[in-house]
Amino acid sequence: MTISEEKTAEYAPEEPVEYAPEEPARLDWAKHAPEVYKAMVRLEIAARQGLDHKLYELVKIRASQLNHCAFCIDMHTKDTLAAGERVERIVQLSAWDESRHFYTAKELAALELTEAVTVLTDGFVPDEVYEKAATHFEEAELAQLIAAITTINAWNRFGVTCRMTPGHYQPGQYK
């Protein structure tokens, strides 16, 4: 048996695992507020214009991690993997500040801005965070990035409030 086979056997469950029951969604908000949902979709389409797709998805995953939106983490991780992103960059995303060598300077500035906009620890985005992003993005691209961060935060709020259920999304399902 090779080392790889030994490791696989070591982690393979011996018996079926019984997981906790799946929590049902509280509300299908898109069904009950269709005009709001349609407006969000239009905002989503507009917000991603002009942004690098990989950067855009990393920002969406990171904001979703910070907001504890399991549905959005599931969706954007699957979409990003399907688009060819490296697994290690996604795995390290929750600790990006300690795993900086996985990301470009531009991506790091975007992730830092994402955290500042999402968490608003001091009640505002610090000047140094904004200025760092402004050095890596032209004004129009920076405006799009801010729109993308703001949009995923809105989606996250719908997801966590309505308890949208993760695990069933298929890559590209909502494209």
C-alpha cells in the first residue's frame, strides 16, 4: 500500500456517518419579494462588470465567511473551483493575512478592503485600507469592487436571515 493509499484509508469512514439534520429555510424571500430579487440580480450583474473573475469570487467568498453565510460560501466556492481556481487559495482565504504568499498584491488589497467594508469595526473604512486599494485599482475598477463587496454583503444578509440551505447548489446554477 502506498503512503497516499494509507492516508486515504486512514480518513475513510468505516461506517456510514449520521450528520445533524438539515435546517430548513425560513423563507423563500425571492418568491415573496420577486421585484427585490430581480433588482438584486440586476445589481449583481452590474457590480461584477470590469472586475477580474477570480478576484471577484475571492471577495465574495471572504465576505460570506465573515458574515457566516453558509449558502453563499457553498455557492461561490463551487463556482470558483469550477472556474479553475486552486483549492489551496480558497482553503487559505479565511486566514489570508497569514497566507499572503498565495495572493497577489492587488488581491490582498481587495481582501483587506472587503474585510473593512464588511465588518466596519471602527464605523468606517480606514484611510490606509482605502488608499492601499486605490493604489492597485483604477477609480472605475475600485468603484466596481466597492459595489461587488456591498452587493455580496446584501446577499449574505438575505441568506443568513432567511437561513438559505447550503449544500445543494450546482456550479453555474444562478449564472
